[in-house]
Amino acid sequence: MGEFDRKKIRNICILAHVDHGKTTLADHLIASYGGGVLHPKQAGRLRFMDYLDEEQRRAITMKSSSIALQYKDHSINLIDSPGHMDFCSEVSTAARLSDGALVLVDAVEGVHIQTHAVLRQAWIEKLTPCLVLNKIDRLICELKLSPMEAYNRLQRIVHEVNGIMSAYKSEKYLSDVDSILAGRSGEVGDENLEFIEDDEEDTFQPHKGNVVFVCALDGWGFGIGEFAGFYALKLGASVSALLKALWGPRYFNPKTKMIVGKKGIGGGNKARPMFVQFVLEPLWQVYEAALEAYGDRVVLEKVIKSFNLSIPPRDLQNKDPKAVLQSVMSRWLPLADTILSMVVKCLPDPIVAQSLRITRLLPKREVINDAIESDVLAEAELVRKSVEACDSSSEAPCVAFVSKMFAVPLKMLPQMGLHGEVLNNFTDYGGDGESDECFLAFARIFSGVLCSGQRVFVLSALYDPLKGESMQKHVQEAELHSLYLMMGQGLKPVASAKAGNVVAIRGLGQHILKSATLSSTKSCWPFSSMVFQVSPTLKVAIEPSDPADMAALMKGLRLLNHADPFVEVTVSSRGEHVLAAAGEVHLERCIKDLKDRFAKVLSGSSEYIERVTPNGRCVIRVQVMKLPPALTKVLDESSVLLGDLIRGKSGHMEKSLECQRTSIVEGENPIEALKKRIIDATESDIMSGSSEIDKDRSEKCRILWERLLKRIWVLGPRQVGPNILLTPNSTGKTTDCSVIVRGSPCVSERLGFVSVSSNGDVASEASSVETHSLYQEAESLESSIVSGFQLATAAGPLCEEPMWGLAFVVEAYISPLVGQSNESETSHQQPEPYGILTGQVMTAVKDACRAAVLQNKPRLVEAMYFCELNTPTEYLGPMYAVLARRRARVLKEEMQEGSPLFTVHAYVPVAESFGFADELRRWTSGASSALLVLSHWEALPEDPFFVPKTEEELEEFGDGSSVLHNTARKLIDAVRRRKGLPVEDKVVQHATKQRTLARKV
């Protein structure tokens, strides 16, 4: 049974340049033979193997992942790999575990730099490659090539890829010749004669069956074998003869019905190769019939009838011609059958592959010392022969190679065992017990049988079985907790796995950092190290925003170093933690994993601002966030209603509703109406961003806003403005000797987001934990925090103007007086040197709120007029010149019917409207008129503190000393001068330059 199983296994990886269609191709293979995990309708669009959020967002693959497919009676382990240069380490890990490779090349873009890299990786790891020319449909639909032009392009790509492989063969040939000449005569081994294998024959030849032509997005593909079998009966020729004739300069003579060369065909330049005539032209006809408006549907019906295709009538009656074409082509030339039949036919099984790859995996070692124990050497040689033969018997030594460790959240592990028992996944197996991540080993079994619960030796790359005791630090003994069959993101537990299979192993997280060899005996040489195409050269120093989080950051860096096969974490001579990555995209992925998964602390700038009162008793932490524009607008428009509601003036509420009756249904409760408008405003903001973020994140945003709306303490400025003060999170930590000022969600209670009774247990809970006097003092400081918030929102940090559309979370921690219990009498007699505590807290809150706004890149918000202008045709130019000088934004322009006037609608900033009407009349000779109506408030997108940093900005603006102030900075300076506030101004423009005025007579 073992012999039969091994011959029916194929381990393959998909290699290509970025965006050449690897994951899309994998989707169709999974949809057809993946056991129903993916519906065929979603294939090519879901990108099943890209299950990370960052992969879906960027639309590129960032890690190699495996899935098991069942094709007829064969088991195929498919490994999808990235194409981006930053993640070439994942290509190395995928290639080491595979026996064959599908090399994809875009038929339009051709061979790219990463195509060279993956071909070299396949050559180094001695993989058997097959060539897949993808996106054939783009030659028809986008480039509009004729069949002959498409054939020339495809032939050129195949020739170029063969040229690359020939260069690698030549390089190997020359190196082998050098090694033979350098070696002693008579010692030429079999390994040095490998170059004798057909060196002159091209690697990729369509008639061999190792080249296919596909369109992965639409789910169709073919090799010339399919067309050879079809045309063999029609032309009366053998399949083998047609296979050789359907590629290359072979032509069909219709008169003699013979296959001839270029010289044997008449007709001059009109002659077409058989591949063009019998393969490409029918494809082009089907595409033209389906997609073009004047296409002949008879061609489609002929294809359906000739090949007995069962297509549902609703698919043929679809109004989208692309859908009709896809349903016909995917049934006529199914992609999955084409690819997997090539895999079974052309790629080797583990027995053949390991005999070919043994010189790469376990190269022979020369033993110079004769004093070595012969038993150890004999056993090591037995292990090597078992790997070479892919021995899967239970008596054979068990050998496996782990190419990488990868982190999986504990909640993603299977909850049920093989026999339906409930598993306890929250153990220390697989990594750090304090982490929510479990580390699994991505491994391939090369010999023997691997079982869960088995004890194995973990050998590092430096291990030498002949050195005995001195190698103890390079070998560890470990117990395998469980084995899993990988199904993309899913994991299927298995009891055991035989040689030739790819599995995920749990229980090695504490023993393996990057890669290692697993063996049931210590007398085993470790597998040779993997070769990476690039090295991690992009280095950045990482530090936490809060020094208290340094321990969490160090733990996160350890986990990241464990989970990523290519990242390097070091400590510099200056004590900095340095993270080395392959490139910018790789670095961004590492930083995101560090923030969200491993360390869960924010590196770089801090999220909050901290201030301490002068006497040191109260610590203020302020965090600021931007409100959705729709919510800000609702708060601003409902200021009168909110004012009456907060002050409790029920009698005045009826009057304030008269002006807002348009937005409130007759007879509806005004509080409920306002509450509904606020909820709708937050919902609309979440829905507007749903195209950019996935459903899970939008659901998280919705839950977050539901919680925030229950924590509204007060509005500001003047109790009714468009800014919100939120109460601290109820789960906020308090230190051992301090109490947090909790506040109360007064506005949320008035608006009905939270019931009044739900906030009643806070005082009793806090007073039972802390001293009663300290709690009372904290309660008395609530008004100081509110006053500080009101002062801050009434006068922002840029130009002392009110803030707009911000939410603040203020956490105030109050500590007891030093020696309060012993010196209570003297403390009352001594006056507070820094003033009363309430005033200190008020000032600290105000300063912290303003500093938090400054840290988060604030923008000016200015009022905008809606401007309607009526202008004759001849004065359109001067009118637009006036609008441009006033920073106006034109919305539309239309001509009034029956008159020579144009009506122009524009937005004009209120700050620029002074003198606008006079200037407009002056420039248009009084022919233009303007009507200005206050429309809305709008944020200026310009950064008032802009300093050029990137190369492009430095090239455009210089080093920053000569950069002119932008519009936002000019407005800020003008307002500050008017209010008598300090302005950063250069009084002396050229201090080091002497200027003389020549007096000319």
C-alpha cells in the first residue's frame, strides 16, 4: 500500500512574477478538486489562499501556504507562493518542500526579473518545472493581436524561458568540468557526470506536454495534447505525429493532406503554422462570436455540439457576453483538468524526485578521519539511502525537513480530534504560553512514518553526527503534539503521515527558530541549508511609544523573529532593537504583525498625551479621535435642541423644534429623532468606507461606535458644540494607590443611549476599593475636567479658534497626598504652593487636549459660501480669474436657455469673500452678479506645518528653509496677528548677505 500511495503523490509549488496569476490559478484547482471548500463561481475572485487581511487589501500573496487536492486517484499537495521580491524567502521554503514547479508567465508582460529568480530557485532545488503561459485572453481582447502575431509572441516567450534554463545548465556544465579538472584523476564520481543528461534539448517543449496555455481568470486552458487527440481522427494522422507538428514550423498541406515543412508548402507568405491554423484560429473565432456585437452565435453552438458540452440554458441566455464565453470555454477546455493532468504526467512522484534531489538535499560528506565509529557512519548512510528511496515503511528511519515556522491564532486550531473528542488547544505546546499565537512547523516527510506523540531529534544545520558529545547543543529531543493536513487556512488533524507528504506539526515551537531537520535517530546528517535570493537589507530601529511597554515589544519581536523565515531581529551597539526586512512591503507587513498580533503595542508616535499637575498628584492622559463628518454636522445643526435637552428646559424644546421640523417626522419624540439621526450618521460613515474595508472590520467599527455613544460625558464648546468628551473606559486600569476620575455619561443618558440606573454602581464599587476621602476628591474633580475640556475646545492650538468634530477621552488618575495618614493635621495647615488642585487639573486637561490635537496633524476648518454667478459669455475669463484669486472651487457651469448668460455655481471661502463683489464688478465692467449663501464648513487639506522630507519633496521645495508658507499657514498667521498671538516670522531675510545700492547718476 505504501508503494502505491507514494507513486500517486505529487508535491508541487506555483512560482511566478508578482501579478502573473498564481493565486487565481490555485483558486480554480481548489474549486475543482479541493473537496468543496470553494465554489466554482467564486474561483479566481475570492483568492482562497490569500487569507490574511493584508493580502486581500494589497491583492498580493505574502506567504507560502499549502492545500491538499484529490485528482482522480492521485493526491496533490499544492503550495502557493508569493511573487513579490520582498517575499522571496517564502519561495525558497515552498521550493524545498516540493518536487515540481508550475512556472507561470504572463503572455502579455512576458518574462520579468522575478521569473528569472524563481527559475533559478527551481534549478537550485532540482525541481522539475512545467511552463504555464497565462492570460492568453488578453492577447485577444486587449492587444487585439491576430492568431499569427499571438503565436510569434508565445513562441518568443517559450524560447526566452528555455534560454534562461540553458544558461543555468551551461553554468552547471562549466562548474562540473572545473571540478573534474581540479580533482585527482580517476576519482570522477557519478555526481560530476550529471551534466551529460540531454543538455542540448530544450527544457520546455509543448509536444512533451510540459507547456500549457491558459486563462486562469476565466477558468480555461489547454496543452497541444488535447487538440492532437481531437484532430487525429479528422485528419487521419497519429496523435504522436500531430504532437510534434502542432508546435514549430510545421504546416498542413490541404491538397496532399500531409504535414510538411516551410519549403514543402505553397502559397508564399499566406501559409500558417499548424498551431495557428488548428489551435489559435478556432479560439479567436469563439471569442469573436461571443464578445463582438456582430458575432456569429452558430460558432458557439457548433463547439457545444461537437464536444458534447452540457451547459445550462440560463448560462447561454445570460446578457453578459463575458459570462457566456466563460461558461463555454471552462467546459470545453477545463483549466483544472489541463493543469493537473500535466502535473500527473510530467512531474515526478516522491520516489523519483528524491532520487534526483538527494545530491541537493543530503550531499555526500567526505570522511577524512579514520577514527570515526563505523556504526554511526553506516547508520547515517542508511538514513541517506532511505531518503533517496523515499522509504515509507514503519521500520525505516523517520526523516523530515521543516522549512519554516508559521504562527496561527489558537482559535483557528481544530476544536475536534480525529474521533470527535474536544481538544484543549490552550497549552504551552507550540510556543509562548502567554501568546494567543501557536507556532506550527511547515514540514515535508522524506522517509519513514511520522506520528502524533512521537519523540524525534531536532537537528540544526551545524549538527555533525560524527562528532558525538561536542554536538549536544545542536540537537534537541522533542515530542510531536499533533499533525495537521493543511487546507489553506484550515487544518485537518491526522494521526500519522508517511514519506512524501507535506504536513503541519504542532509541538516544535520551543525547539525550532527558523528551519531544522527532524530525525528518529541522531546518526543523521542535517539537510543542506536553503538558498535565499536576497538578504534582509532594509533595517529600522523599533521602540515602544511608552517605555513601560518595552517588555511587550521584546516579546513581540521574539515571536515575529520566530514566525517570519526571513526577518532578522538584532540589538545594535547603542542598545536599539533593529528589525531587518527584505524591502518596504515586507517591513510594513512586519510592523503591522508586531502591532496587531505579537506585541500589541504601538511603535512610533504615542496614541495619547500625558500631563501631570505641578504638585504631581494628578496624571492626565488624553486621547483624541476625529468624528465622522456626518455626525459633526448633526451635532452642529442640532445645537439649540441639544442645549435645551442638556439644560433640561422641556418647555423651550417645542420652540426649538420648529426650525428643525423638516428633518423630524410629525408627532415623533424629538429625543428619539435626534438619537436616530446620530445613529444614522455613524452608520453612513461606516457604510461609506465598506468598499475599502471588509465586513469584519466594518462590524468592529459599528460595535465601537455603539460603545462610544454610550460614553458621551459632555459636548463642547459652550456645552453644545460639535466636540465630544467621552468618559474613560470602564475597564481602564487603576494603579495600586490611585483612583481614576470616571465621570458620568450625562449626554448619553439624556439622549437615551444608556439608562440612568446603569451607572449607579460605580461609586460604591470604587469606594469599597479605595479610601472614601480619595474617591470624594476624585468626584469633585469631574467639573474641573469638564471645564478644561470646554476651554480647550473653545480655543484650539492653531489660532485660538473653536475646535470642530473631535472626540476626547480624558483619563485623570488622582493619587493620595504623601504621608496623608500620619500628617493629616499639618497638611491642612500648609497652603498648596501651586494653587488649588481643581485649577491645576483644569489647566492640565486644557494643555493635554491642545497638545493631543497638535500631535495628530490638525487641519483648519473654514466656512464656505455657496456662490451663484450670472455672467455674459465675453466675461467668463475675467470672472474665472477673480474666482481663482479667491480660492473658489467651481461646481458647475451651464448656459441659460434663451439668454446670453452663463450660470456658474462655486464654493468661496468666507475668509476670501471680503471685497469679492466689488472686484467682480470691476473686472467684468458690472456685467456679472453674485449671490452668496453660507453653505457648510470644510477642512483645508493642506498641512500648516509642512516640511519637505521625501526625495521628491526635497527636489521640488529644497531643504525647507526656502519653502513659502501654504494657504493654511498664511490663514493661521493672519488670525494670530489679529489676536496679538505670537507668530513665527523671519524679520531678517538675508542676514549674512551684504546688499549695496549703486547710485547711478
